[in-house]
Amino acid sequence: MLAAVVLVSSAHAQPKPDFAQDVRPILESRCFACHGSKLQMHGLRLDHRADALKGGGSGVPAIVPGASAQSLLIKYVAGLDKDVVMPPAGPRLKPAEVAALRAWIDAGAPWPGEAEAQPVSKRSEHWAFQPIVRPRIPDVKSPWVHNPIDAFVLEKLQARGWTPAPPAEPRALLRRVYLDLNGLPPTLAEQEAFLKDPAQLEHLVDDLLARPAYGERWARHWLDLVRYAESNGYERDGTKPQAWRYRDYVIQAFMGISRSTASSSSRSPAMSCPMPRPKLSSPLAITASAPGTMSPPTPKRTASISSMTWSAPRRKPSSG
Ligand code: HEC
């Protein structure tokens, strides 16, 4: 029985295609954009053997080794399904490419280096989508290490045979802390106060985190990402009269973060807060729905705002 199956399949067999030379280039150039490490449309990944065998959202294996006729992948690339053709855009695969995929699958879909591989995660490998894990703190013993973060820094330095730079002198340290947290250098009076008592650094950091300049400095990065502007720009340069609300909202969001992390005492509910603490999910939601653009809702009625920025919306703001 087994012998008969082998005989039948070898009767159809074409010259055995080489995965690296004949197959992978097709998948890479025509499929990975949507079924690779960055994106898995319909839950399908084709850059690892085990995932490709398992298939995507349909629950049907995309590749059945030894049986191209039962492989969904072939059905789609060969145009045998009246509703779905892969790739869905661009030219269809050439008959020779389809033939190479068929022959490779019929030969058992050999995938050098991956025969035993387990399916890797369906999820993107982008760092932002990885679950948060608490890392092991490197076991480096040195008086230079004052907190766990120092241990991570020192481990990398030691791995390169480097030694830590000497501590910054107080004036330089003060300037760095100010520029990092508030984006502004310290005033003369602030410098003098600090130089009298450099041990107050921790309190100073709390103070800088609590200043509006902290939110303004760090909100800038977010606002750049969503291309914050007070007008649409380009040829029809309509103003976005309420845009500043979004700007202030992002700044307040950063202030909320700094309030909840700067010191444990700031968690007290009694702490006065000029605006309700924004929900941090909301700015994310805005970019998720309109990547790279900032489109606050069109105001129904223009509130009293300065004549500098006011102009009636002429058209709907472009969304997305
Ligand atoms: C532009 C994006 C894109 C490209 C490129 C692309 N696909 Fe797809 N693929 C999709 C989408 C979207 C679906 C879901 C289609 C549907 O079910 O209607 C899908 C579904 C599939 C499925 C079914 C998965 C399942 O189990 O649900 C297979 C198999 C497949 N694609 C194979 C391929 C192959 C092979 C290539 C390259 C030759 C390819 N695709 C290229 C977007 C793409």
C-alpha cells in the first residue's frame, strides 16, 4: 500500500526544486509583505515552516507536505478558488513559479534548518508588541552600582572592557538633568541653589518632573509623531481651531505619568490636579485610527477663541 502511494507520487514528481533557490525567493518577494514577521494577514505566516504548515485564520493547513493538491496555498496561488487569489495585488505568479511551489510541496516541503522547528508566535516580532517581562538583574558586584539599572549599564560596559566615566561634576550634572527633563537650562539662581547643596538632586528631579515644562518637552515627541499642527497645511490651509486642546491633553497626559511615578507620596488622591487625569489610551486610539495624522473631531460650533486662529472649517478634516 505504502509502496503504491510512493510509486504514484513519484510518477508525478518534477525535478526536485531547491528551497533556497527556487521557493524562498517567491515567498519572500510576493508573500512576506503580508505573511511575514511584521504582518500576518489572516493570521498566516509563511517565513517559518511550522507556521506555514499550520496555516492561518481558516484553520486549514496552508501547506500539506507531499500533497500540493490539498494545500490551500496552491489553491490560492494557482487561481483555483473563484473568490481568493494570492497574492491579492500585483501580477499573478507565473506558471513556472506555481509549478516550482507544487513540486516543492510534493517533495515534502523541505525547509533546510527548520525541519523540527516549533511554530513561532503568530504575533509580530516588533518589540512594541512583546509582553513585558521582568529581566534578571545582572550579577555584577561593584561599588559603582547603586540601583538595578546601574547593574545593566555596568554589565554592558564590562562586556566591552570599558570602565564607567567618572561622576559628572555638579554643574554639568545639573545642566544635563534640566535639559533632559525640561529641555531648558537652569537659571543662575537655580544653579547657585544647587551648587550649595548637590545632595538635593533627588528632590530636584521630582521638582522638574512636576513642572509643566516636563510635559511640554516630552509631549513634543508625541505631537511630532502625530504631525500636530494648528492648520492642515498645503494648498488649502484651513486652521484646526480646537487643535490646541489636543496639544494640552497630551501635555497633561505626560504630567499624569510624572505625577504617578515621581514619588509614591504623589499617588495620594488628595493631590490637587488642575485637569482630570487623561486616560492614556486615548492619544493611542487617535493614531491607531488615523496613522500619522492628527484629526481632532470637527467642532460643532466654534468657541470663543482668538481671531488669530479662528476660521470656519471649509471642509471636513481629512481622516487617515
Ligand atoms: C497584500 C497582502 C497579501 C499578500 C502580498 C499575500 N497575501 Fe495571502 N492573504 C492576504 C489576505 C488579506 C488574506 C485573507 C484573504 C481572504 O480570506 O479573503 C490572505 C490569505 C492567505 C491564505 C489563507 C490563510 C488562511 O488560512 O486563512 C493563504 C494560504 C495565503 N494568503 C497565501 C499567500 C501566498 C502564498 C502569498 C504569496 C504568493 C500571499 N498569500 C500573498 C493578504 C496577502
